[in-house]
Amino acid sequence: MVTAFTAAETTAMATALKAALNGPRGANPLVGAVIVDPQGRELVTGFHRGAGTAHAEVDAIAQAAAAGIDLSGCTMLVTLEPCNHLGRTGPCARAIIDAGITDVVYAVDDPHDPAAGGAATLRQAGVRVRAGLGAGEALDLNRQWFEAVAAKRPFVTLHIAQTLDSRIAAEDGTSQWISCPESLADNHAVRGRIDAILVGTQTVLVDNPRLTARDAAGNPATKQPVRAVMGLRDIPADAAVHGSDGLVLHLPTRDPREALSSLYGSGMRHLMVEGGSRILSAFLAAGLVDELIVYLAPTLLGSGTPALTGLGITTLADAQQWEWDASDGGAVRTLGRDLRLHLRPQRTVALDPQPSRATAEQAQGGY
Ligand SMILES: NC(=O)c1ccc[n+]([C@@H]2O[C@H](COP(=O)([O-])OP(=O)(O)OC[C@H]3O[C@@H](n4cnc5c(N)ncnc54)[C@H](OP(=O)(O)O)[C@@H]3O)[C@@H](O)[C@H]2O)c1
């Protein structure tokens, strides 16, 4: 059966897909939602701002409530099937029913088991539900997230703070700070919304970082990431990474897959890999990076530790290809004197228009 969509619905779905890009990538997918009135006029647009915040549907409904807009008989267009579970923010299906919305059009199924089933709940309540509008774009929007959920591993953000000539430390080992204060603040904001941060044992031995999320004055953020150290050597007992809260994990392995599996088993759904170069290279070489954030300082060293030590590539045809990521503030931003570059792996395979529901438990850090 071919599902029919109106021109207004197609336009509104395009608005929802664009709105989704305002959010940050991570444990949760990017989602946008638009509510149109029975004449097809767009009333409100919502998007998801990341794990632990209102979902796009609830954001849109809240905006309508704040503006005193009655949503009875309206249609919601949303880029992902509305969720059906309590999670940290309440089920979207229930919020949609309570708002009096009578039609829902969504792009793709939610593969995340605890959240799935929203469409069935809506239908049971008498809401007309149609799926598939904008499915290709919606899948592409979150293709790394779908991949991470299916693989039962955390979504991986890779962070590199480097000079113009791709150095992350000088010859004498000094690396603090290559980035300007604005970039550091941005990095700490990301730290405040991830589940875990990972460095290699060498970085712990050389830099002795705390790996906490802090504001510009050095005060700790409310939410702190678990600090993970990867490598076979022990972490010195007096290393700053131990902190006082016990949120530290030693991963005695050199295998990125094993590290991810262990972190996933500990409930981590969004990991940021911070370095150093051998760790960054290991994750990149294994094809386990979903998002790349590079802080590029207008600085030259000419020597020192390179950002990457090798990806096993010997010919240009095998080069890793990345594409600019327009989400979360854009692909290229100026932060103080630095540039912040935001990328994601270039798509290499055709997308399945209807991903099967994975059995993943994208819990905790996720929905
Ligand atoms: N600018 C930045 O943003 C930034 C961030 C972090 C670090 N850094 C700099 O990076 C430098 C450290 O980089 P690095 O490359 O020497 O050390 P690293 O990547 O921090 O750690 C390397 C160590 O990790 C372990 N390891 C775990 N998995 C591995 C794998 N797949 N391949 C290789 N080693 C693995 C090994 O130690 P075991 O023997 O214990 O297994 C290895 O010696 C420091 O100078 C630091 O200042 C800069």
C-alpha cells in the first residue's frame, strides 16, 4: 500500500529534518518535530537538545502550550517514531494523545526497543499514524547513531585539539594549552553531556589530566563523565584522573572494540575519545568514530606529537573520507582564535529505508 502525504506535510517534514540539526549528536538521535493545523500551516517547530532533555515532540507541544495554541485536530510531523516509554522525559506518544493531536506522520521507526511501540500506542488511542515520509533523509541524519545502536556500542565522538600543522603536543611534551579558552570551554560543555571520556595511559602519565567537566572558573559541572583510561599499564595511584568520586575506569586493553564493549556493559552510551595520538588513531583505524570535533589553533610547532600516528593507509584510494556535519552549530565555527571543525564519516553504503528494530537497550545515557 502506498501511503499518501500532502504537499504541506512534505514541506513540514523538511522543516522538521532541518530543525533536528540544531541538536547535538550523542546517546540520543537528532530529532525534529513540526505541528501543522488542519489547513497545513506550520504552527510550532521543536527539536531534541540531547540526552535528558525534552524530546522534539514534547518541545513542540510545550511551545504551543506556552503560546496558547489549541492543538486539537492538528497533525504532527516528526523525523523519528514517537517514543513509548517513560525514560527520563515521559512518553511522547502519551503527550501527543493528551494534546489532542489527531494525525502523526513520522519518517523512520525507532530501533531502540524500550522506546519503540509509540505508533501502536497512538493508533490504539485513535490517532491516525502514517510512516515513511522523509525516511531516506531521516536515516541519513542519524546513520551513525543507528549503527551504534545496532552494534550495541556507545556513540563515539573523537576530540582533537591541534595546531595548524597537526601537532597535539610539542617536542618537550607540553600540550597545555594548544587551544584557546573558548575552545576549552566548548570542550568542557561537551564533557558535561557525554557519559564517558577516554584517554590512553600515556596521556595520563604525561599530562596527568583530571578529565572532569568544568566551567570557565574551574567549578565542576553538575553532570560529570566517567573517566576511562585505556592501556595495559596501571594508572598511578596518585593520578589526578582518580578524582574523589570514584568515577574512573581502567580498561586494560589496546583493542578499541573491547574498550567499547566494556563501556557499553557499564551503561555508557556516549563516549568522547580525547587522545593521545595512538588512541585517536586506534579508534579511527578501526572505523569506530561517529563524530569528529577538531579544535584547530592558528599555531605552528614544526615538530612534536602528531595528532595521528597512522591509520594503516598507504595509498590515496584508501584514504578515510569525512564530510562536514551541519548539526550542533555547524561544520565550521570560529571559537576565539581557533576554528572548530565538526565532521562525520562520509556515507559509503546505501541506506536501508526501513531499519529493523534492534534489540539494543539504549538505556541510561540514552532516552
Ligand atoms: N591536544 C590534545 O587534545 C591532547 C589530548 C590528549 C593527549 N595529548 C597528548 O598526546 C600525547 C600522548 O599521546 P600518545 O600517543 O603518546 O599516548 P596515548 O595515545 O595517550 O596513549 C598511548 C598508550 O595507550 C596504550 N594503548 C591502548 N590502546 C592502544 C592502541 N590501540 N595502540 C597503541 N597504544 C594503545 C598504550 O599503553 P600501554 O602500554 O599501557 O598499553 C600506549 O602506550 C601527550 O603528549 C599528550 O599531551 C594531547
